[in-house]
Amino acid sequence: MQGSIRVPGFFGSSVASGIKSGGGRDLSLISSKVTARAAGVFTTNCFKAAPVVLDMERIKKGCAQAVVVNSGNANAATGEEGYKNAAAMSRAVSERLGIEDELVLAASTGIIGERLPIEKITRAVGPLVGGLNADGISAVAEGIMTTDRFPKIEHRRYFAGGKEITVCGIAKGAGMIEPNMATMLSFILTDADIDQSCLSGVFMEAADRSFNAITVDGCMSTNDTAIILANGVAGNRPVSETSRGFVGFRDALFDVMESLARSIVRDGEGATKLIEIVVEGAKTAGDARKIAYAIANSNLVKTAFFGEDPNWGRIISAAGSTGIAFPADSLELYIEDIPLFMHGSGISGKEAAEIMKRDEIRILVRLGMGNETARVYTSDLSHEYVNINALYRS
Amino acid sequence: MQGSIRVPGFFGSSVASGIKSGGGRDLSLISSKVTARAAGVFTTNCFKAAPVVLDMERIKKGCAQAVVVNSGNANAATGEEGYKNAAAMSRAVSERLGIEDELVLAASTGIIGERLPIEKITRAVGPLVGGLNADGISAVAEGIMTTDRFPKIEHRRYFAGGKEITVCGIAKGAGMIEPNMATMLSFILTDADIDQSCLSGVFMEAADRSFNAITVDGCMSTNDTAIILANGVAGNRPVSETSRGFVGFRDALFDVMESLARSIVRDGEGATKLIEIVVEGAKTAGDARKIAYAIANSNLVKTAFFGEDPNWGRIISAAGSTGIAFPADSLELYIEDIPLFMHGSGISGKEAAEIMKRDEIRILVRLGMGNETARVYTSDLSHEYVNINALYRS
């Protein structure tokens, strides 16, 4: 396929196994030719889907070689049988690939509370593995979609010590959709050779800045999963926290994951705008984040953006409602570079109203209390959001 | 006026002073013939409206004799001038009533960030005070409305030691309304003679069970105010925490305030349903409350109720998302008395779908972790909510 993205040593495949009633691709596989270093970030919801439980156990070893993903069924709230099915899905793949079962991770997204049709899946594993090819990653990006309007794939290439390194990520999310809630899945593939503890640390940090900094409706799925595989085939000098190659890798990873996160918000259910909320001047990073999220999750703020109204009152009120104390007079609020509120009073202007018509808008809140900052992305709240979520039948 | 509610020793009045462009009643006054014991609960938002700042200072003394309230303008985010205007509004009333200025409390609700038209207000204070009458409390309930669809007034009468005691409350809220955010105002009047520290304690407790247990959109206003005045004219044996009359007073107060809180949710912007969320079996009351609020503020849950879909997956996922750990298998979820989820699996049935069509619905979540409980009221999320809040122009 012309223009498809390759990551050296990785292969992808996606087939229609019959889980989705519409007959679309619903079973996908990513595989590395060699065992890769691996790290993962998973939902903190008390209700964890079966594949999440499986992955959390397996990823402790810090390595993996394949990820099998089905869409159309979340295999969540399915009890003991659900766990057995997740394991069976993995085993069918490991046997066919001829690799250790423990090296296969699994992910599911779709309707919750329904039994995974494991027979359909095991029957499709033959064609799935048979279809693995170096141009298959884009097909996987499509195969993991549920109600996503477009596939999400990002990559960066850079040179380190004469070796080209690729960092590529795919993602799906975040409408709540097909069934019940917003599941976000993301798989990051890189041919970089990187120390496992370094990989794990930088991946956590990148997840905090990207997938953990977005909100469409403040809800957290039972299935949220982000996994990184680094297979080392680039042959670079291994990256560690103190190595020269660290910054290049980190920057590429941050860039890929932040771009994916923005795409997820853009594709949020009913979203018409991408809103970036930056909080500066907080005493602690936790304070900054709490205030940014209070603004990002405020239905009053989100509907004001849908209505294209630069309603500073709703924004400062959300900022002031978290229980974190700051002097009201010190807060400054900007939309792009236009001040909306300072010295305790609001400022309304024609310029701000014009900016509200854009489809990407940046809000800056300065607290004047310290030096900590946070950045969160959110979407507006539209009629379409209510339609999608009220009309869906569980 | 026939059928109007009287509270011995209290008078009410409401006039059109010209703050509201439509010409409706917008300036109201409650006055007691004698100094009353007083307690208040105010917004914890960092941005506090000028009258809130004024009241928080004055109520420390534990007594008050009048409350003046304007609607149509919040006198919030108005700086130093806003505070002077709140004080001027109070002074105009105290001079005309011939009472100490410190005994007058003030409240405002309406557009934020606009200067209070204090001349209009002081000009109207003559007719306002002149109109005070024992049947005027209902007029005040109407005069404090902004986009409320109906006035909210509740009362209970009971006998204690041969004396009849009245507890009456009025409230407005909780759409975000006229301008920017949901302001909730409530004034509770009673002729009971009650010890000040007892009044303060039981009022805080009642506010926690009522106004602090409701959510329409999880937003907190700059102007939220609840005040109780107890003028003692019933001549009962003074109520204290250890007196025989305590339980009767507390029950009447809880009843009045919970009824007002339910009315506020019922009148929430775009609300079509009142949803009661009960969490039982938590380790701490804080845990129970946090989980109840996570469900109550989930847009996925709220849209499911609007769509009349008994979507248990959204409810358990919201319950599991707070960071409070509990074993997923121990959670039980009921709608009214119909189980929706237990032993780790969902139960769907025709009965649950029928119950979702009701306009008052009770959800019960049992965690099986301890003995603490919480109760929260919320509304559904409808197209009308988006309309009201997106189309309003600040």
C-alpha cells in the first residue's frame, strides 16, 4: 500500500471475524519479529475488563511480542469466563505465531457485559496471522475503531548516531459508544533500542501529558489501555535516561502521543471544537491539573464553547470551584492572547467573540500563586453529544 | 392573599425596581419584627459575589433581622465597587426599617460582571419596605426567581410543648441561567426559639443533606447562599441539642430543606427527570458521597436517563472511576428494587426499561465495604440543557 507507515520489524493485520454485526474489520494483530521491550498504562477503574487484567499481569515482565485486539465487544463485566476468553484469544495467536503465550497482550473495545464470541475469534486467527505484513499497521488503526469517524495514526522519524529511528502510534477513542463508555486504546511501536526502566518511565510521563490530559466527558472506561513496544531493530546505541539519545526519543514519543490525544478529542462524540486549557502559576502540579480539569469538565464551559460565547464568568467560576484557594483578584484569563478577565473584573471584546468561531481554541489561566503548570484538552458539548448518548440503546 | 404561608413575626415584600429589563419583580425583602438568631452556608467558590462577602462577615455575630435580595444582577466579579454597592443596598434598607445596619443581610442573583444599578435599588427601597406584610413571603419566593419555571416554597408546622412552630423555606435555582451560572439562594424562616450554636449546627447538617446533595451540572456559583432566621416568637422552650424539642425541629428543617432541594433539581435546566442516587455500604461517608457524585455528574449516566435506557454499564463504570477501591464483584446495583448488576455481571430486563420511563427514579448502589451511606439528587441531560446553555449570550 502506497503511503502506509512502516516501523522496521513490526507487522500488522486486521480481519473481519464476525464480532461486529456490520461485517467490518474487528480483529487486529500487531506483531514484532523479535521480542520487544514493553510498558503499559491501564484504566484505574475498579471495573477492569478481562484483557486489562491479563495485560497488567503479563506486562510486569517488561517484554512482549504481539498484541491482539478485537473491537465490537469489550469483554468487560463478563466474570471468570471473560478472563478465560481473553486468555484463549491470546493463546490462539501465540500458537499460530509459534511464540510464548506470555508474550501476547490483548485488548478489547465495544459492548460491555456481553460474552466474547471466542469461537469466531479463534476461527479467524489463521487468516489474521496469515495477513501480517509490514504495511499492515494502518489496517490495524482502522480495525480497532468503533464509532470513531477516522483512524488515528501518527509517526515521527529522527536520526540518532547515524541510525534512523521510527516512533509510530495508533489509537481509537473516545466516544462512549458502541455501547457504554469511552474506551481509549493506543499502541505505540518503535524500533528504538531502549532500556526497559527508561521506556517504562518515559511512557508513563508521555501518557500523563497526552492520554491522561484529555477529557471528552470526564468518564473513564473499563478497557482503557495504552501499550508501547520497542523492538530495538534500529540498532541504535541503547537509550537510557542518561544517554545522549534520550531527549530525541522522548521528544518524538511526546509528539506522537500528544498528536494522537488531540485527534481523539477532535473525534470526541459530537465535538465541533478542540479546546486547549493551560493553567499556569499554580503552587503544585496537582493544583494546576485539578483546576484545568474543573474547567475542561464543566458542562457550562463546554456548552458556552459550542455556542461560541466567550463566557469568562463560567470559566473563572469553574476555576474557583475546586476547593483550591487563590486570591480571586490575582487570576488572569486569556483566550489565545486576548485578556478576558484580570484585576477582579471581566473584559468583553469583539476580538474574543471572533476567536470563539475557530475550531481550535486555547484558554490560558494564570493563578499567580507559584510556578506549576498543567495542560488539558477537551471538546465542546453539543446537541450531537446528547443525541449519540441518549439515543443509543444498551 | 388566600392560602399564602405566614411565619409568625416575619414579613415579606417584593417590587419591580427596574433591574430586570422585562420589568418583573427583582427586589425583595424579608424582615422579622424582632432580631432573629441567624446562620448561613455560602459558596466555597474562590470567586465570591460582593453580598456573599458582606454576609459572611455579618453572620458571624449569629443574629440578623432582615434579608434584602435582588435578582437580575449577581453583583459578582464587580470588585471594590461591588462591595460598596452591596453595603449601600443593605444601608438603604436598614435606614428605612430603623434597625442597625449590621442586622441586614444581602443576596444577589443574575448576570455576573455587571455593575449593580444601585440607584434603581435605593429608589425602590421605600415602596419595598412599605409593602412588607405577613402574607408577603410567597411574593419573595417569586421575586428571587431568575429562569426558574416555578417558585419554590415549602413549610412544616408542628407542636412542641403546646406551642405551634412553623418552619418555612423559599429557594431559587438551579439553572445557570440569566447569565453565567447556577445560583442557588434559599432563605429559611422559623418562629422557633433556638439556641444559636444549635441552630448553626443543625442548619449545616440540613444543608449537607439537601442543597449540598444536589447537582444539575456539577457547577458551583459565585453567589450560592442559604440563610436561616429563627425569631423565637413561637415562645417555645428554647431548643438546644440536648432539649426534648430538638428532634422535632430538626425533622421539620430537614424535611423543608430536602423538599426545596428536590424542587431545585426538578426545575434544573432542561431536566425531565429527578434521579435519586443512594450509595450504601461504603467504608466512609466521604467515599459514599464521592461515588454518588461521580454517578450524578456523569454525562453518560445523565444522557442514558434522558434516553430512558437502564444502562448499568455506565453507572458501574462511573462508580468505579473515583479512585476509591472496592472489589468489582461485590457491587450491587438496583433501579428501584430491580437488580441491574450483581456478582460481576449485568442483568437486563423489561421491568427496568419500564421504570426508566418514570419521572422520578431511584438508583441504589451497594458496595459491601462498610456501613456508610450517601444520597444525592441529580437530573438528566437533555437537548434543552444544551439549548439553554449554548444559546445564552454573556
